[in-house]
Amino acid sequence: MSETLEVSLFIFVLASFLGYAVITRVPGLLHTPLMSLTNALSAISIVGAMILAGAGEEAFATILGAVAVFASTTNIVSGFLITDRMLKMFRRREAPPKPTHAVPPGKASKGAAAKGTAT
């Protein structure tokens, strides 16, 4: 294994642990802006993945690029769906309609008047 590959894998592993540590400490209210940021990052990575898939260098690079395009597309679509669902939770709910046939205070109801029990 070359030295460059070892250093790259080491950086990847450290970045993975750091990313996990940061994401698990994010409060619930910040998840929507965080999802928007990850959607933007996935949009950048999909451009690189399409370049890699379309370069036509080697079969392995083309397959790896196609897998990266699929993964980035899945991340972008699911990120937008989750963001939309979370934003719907914060929308104001409409007030229930007020009843139009309320009985004024001090008046007998129809049932009591029909039975003859009203005084």
C-alpha cells in the first residue's frame, strides 16, 4: 500500500469520527438547516461523481462513479423530503372553526323546552 493511500485512509477515518461526533451533538432545532447544508454538499459531490463516471478511464472508475452518482442522488432527494417534512411540523395550524349555532347564555335548550321542564 502506498504512503499516499495510507494517509488518505487515515484522514478519511478521522473525518468520519469527527463528523459523527459533531452530528450527534446537534440540537433538534438545527437539524433542518443542517440537512440543507448536506444537500448542498451532495450537490457538489454529484458533479464530481458524474465527471468520474463519464471520464471513461477504467471500468472500475466508471462503476465507482456510477455508484457515487446513485448515492449522492439518493442523499439529495431524501434530504429534501426530510427537510420538507420537518418544515411542515413548524407551520402554524389553522384555528378550528367557531360554531355558528351557539346557545346564548340563560336560554333553554330545545330538548328542555320540548319536554316542558324549562321554567
